[in-house]
Amino acid sequence: MQNTRLNNLLDTISSQLGQWFLNPWRRLSLLLISFLFGFFLGSAVSTTTGQKAELDIVVAAFFVLLTEISSRIFYSRSFFARRSLWVESLNYLKVGFIYSMFLEAFKLGS
């Protein structure tokens, strides 16, 4: 890439955000927000797709595919290698989504 002002600005912003999230409390809070957003997303998806009941199987297959892709991204590296923040937050989003789907299934089963 060329060294333009926009490229320099984006590099500076990304490096400053990376430095800002090196703080363990900020990193933990971002991961917690990611988990809670995944939980909300799972509740919203199950409520929205359950209204029409036309594309339930297609939507379920799509979300299973997305969950498996995110698992492949997270677990493809070695266990001891340090994972990047966006991969960890994607994994926490996935965990929150799956947890929400299990709770919705328990609600429907009882």
C-alpha cells in the first residue's frame, strides 16, 4: 500500500486501540460485552425467526455454519500461541450466542 495520510491515520488509530486494549480490565470488559451481545443476538434471532416460522431450517443451518466457521478460526492456531483480540471476542460472541440458544431451547421444552 501507498503511504497516504489516510493509511497513516488508520495505522495510528489501530495501534492506539491496540495499546488501549492491552490493559487487562479493558480487555476483560470488551470480552464481557462481546459475550453479552452474543447472548442478546441469540435471543433476538430466535424471537425474530420464530415469528414467521417459514425459514426456520434455513436460518438454523446458516447460524450453525457461522458458528462452525468461527470455531475453525479460533481453534486453528496452536493452543499456546497468543490469540488476537478480535478472534477472542468472536469466540466469546459465539459462546454467548450458543448459550442463549440453549436457554431458548430449555424454555420451549418446559
